Amino acid sequence: MLRSVFAKTIWEQRRALLGWTIGITAVGVFYAAFYPAMNAPDIAEVMENMAPELMEALGFTAIATPAGYLGSTTFGLLTPILIIVLGTWLGVRAVAGDEAAGRLDVLLAHPISRTRVAVERFGSLIVTIVIVCLVLFLALVAISGPAELSEIGTANLLAASLHLAVLGTFFGGLALAVGAATGSRTIASAAVGVIAVVSYFANTLAAQIDAIAWARDLSPFRYYSGGRPLVNGVQPLDLAVLVVAAISIVAIGTALFSRRDVAV
């Protein structure tokens, strides 16, 4: 049963995976289906009368186009929030959750190293998030015709879904690392929440305020959506930054986990 921590974790999370997949896909498809209504002339007139600064802050500058609409709604705020919450839940559960529940010492009593536990749990986190984003992608492809979003193209929908998966992996890895290093679910959850909120507003406001323009390069959201994958496709350098950052953070958290006392 303990031959593979990775497989065991995936199996234990199968019901949660189903629920998260249905929920996130439903939210994404719900917003996508509203594009024909949002593209009506009266809605466009309302948007034109809004302050440019507000439109920029909300990400609505190109909402009249299929890519602009989907980038502002499905891939703009709520779905990324849900993916971050999912990643955080998985990451917190990976080490700190088991430690708080008294299961970690039982697991480590077997001939399994702490490094292996952290790495395989991180692997299961990645697979879970990729599955959710893949189902979302397939659902968006299926609805793109009726929702008048075909102009975006399958390749760009896949690119945006990939960027979404990597964003969730980054924050999930952060939660896992902090939880592994501290053994605290509260600290791990709070750390991810604070960093997610601060980095989101840093990415949004830095584009409008020259004095803090540098902050945008520190925000994970800049590498998630700054290259506009729905328009320009996959952005390899942006993805590389998030992937390297996630792996580095998990490596640091794993190293600290290997050296600290585990609560029993």
C-alpha cells in the first residue's frame, strides 16, 4: 500500500478531484457561455463609457473580443482563484495536514524518506491540477462554437489552460513548502493567501503606476497572463519562471522539512 506515496495520494483524493473538476469547469463554462450576451451593442456602449483606468484595473480593455472576454472572466479572476485555492488545499494537506492529523509519523515509520514524501506529494499535486485544467480546456473547446469563441482557437485555449495549471502548481508548491518547513497548516494557508493577494494587486496596479512598475516582475500573475496566452499562445519563458520558482520553493521547503522535528 505504501509502495508509492504518489499513487496512494492520488487515490485518496479521487472524490475531491471529481468535485473540484466539476466545480471549476462549471464556473469556467458558465462565464464562457455568456459571451454572446456581453457582446451585444448596449453592453459595448456601457463599457465604452467606463473610465479607462477602471477598465484597465479590471482587465476589461479588450472585453469585446472573444480572447479579451475569456481572459477577463474565465481566465481572469474567479477560475484562477479557485485553482489557487485547490493548489493551496493540496499543498497544505501534503505534509502539514498529515502532521496535524497524526498520520505523518505513521507514514515515516515505513522505509520512506521525508524527501520522497514531499516530492511524491508534490507530483500528485501537479497531476491533480493538470487534470482539472485539462477537463476545463476540453469543456471550453466543446462550448466555443455555441458561445462564439471559436476565433480564439484550440491551441490558444490549451495555452491558457496550461498557464492556469502552472499558476496553480506554483501556489500549491508554495503551500507545500511552507507547510513542510513549519508543520503548520495555518501558517502555510496564510502565507499563500497574503502572497496571492499582494502579487495580484502588484500585477494590476504596477501597470498603471510607474513608481511601482518593478513590482510587476515579481508577481506570479505577470507570468501567468502578461503574455496573453489566449492571443499569443504558450509563453515558454513565462512558464519557465513559474516552474523554476515552484521547484526551488519546494526544494527549500523539503530541505527544511528533512531537518526539523516532526510533531507526534
